[in-house]
Amino acid sequence: TGALEYDGYKLALTSLDTANRQDVVTSLLKDVTTITTSTTSAETTHYSSTIPSNTFGANRTLRMKILGNIKNNKGTSGTITYRVKYGGTTIYTAIHTLVDSLQIRAVEIKCEIQALNSATSQVASCESKMGGLTTTAGSGAAMQDHYYAQYRGLTLNTATDLGLVFTIEMSASSTNFVVITDSVIVEYL
């Protein structure tokens, strides 16, 4: 038998031998700085951090969740390219097409990187969802786009510090074509 403990920061499973405490979920990084991009079509970093060496070793999972929204009111359709990079390798690319509209669309991006019983072998799965048009905060709308991909065969050495980066790239530069990232949470399991 054992206990589930919470210290205000993380959950841990503790067996009768308290030296064998295992974290269940740990929030590694959280960034709620709002980043807005509208006047460039160049690839732009919306989040960047370093995952410290030995964070998830041979058997852990790293999870990233990004929330934001987009609006295209420039008069024509446009595209937004989202990229997630880990250790300098692009593990996810998704291109969402947006029709011209005054309304905003909610965006959610999730990525998981799982160690495959080795500090140098991983698989990543990522998805991005873009909601339909809405003018009211908190109101639902049918999903417009949903992309999912896996990156198999990652061989990054997690015993070293590795960068985790989220970028956006817009097909046109316009004050009426806006991408906002509201929050990024990175945790490991």
C-alpha cells in the first residue's frame, strides 16, 4: 500500500518505503505571457524554453499544451503554419487555412514526447485544433481544422539540455491578420 501526496506543486505516489516516491505529474514550465503577431510573415517564436538534462530520462513523458486564437480580417484567405521543435528537430508542422472574417477562432495545440525505455530514443505525437468562427468568449463553434502527426525515431539525448520551441508563420503581413498565444504549459509524467 501507499499514499498519494500533494505538496502544492506536484502529485507523488509514495510506497511504504518513502525513499521510493514517484512524481505523478509535475508542471515543469508555465508561461501565460500573451504573445501577439500581426505584422510579419516571417517565422516568429511564440515560446522558447530549455528542458533541463535528465528531466524525463528513459521512461517519462513530456507534455506541452498551447492555447491561443487567430483572426483573419485582411480581405482574403490566409494560412498559419505552426511548428514545434525539440532539441533543434522540428517534430510537428501544421498549416491551417483561414477564410476572411471579423470573427476569431480558438486554437489548441498539444504535443507529447515519450521516452522509449532509453534516454536517446523517443516518439512524439502532436495535434492542433482550430475552432470555427465565434464572436462570444466561451461560446462553442464547430471545429474548422484538426491536424495530428507522429514523429517516430527521435534519437535526442535527454541527458543534455534540450530546447523546446513553438513558432508561427503567417502567409501575409497585415494588422488585420493576427495570431495570439495566451498560454503554454509544459509538464512531465
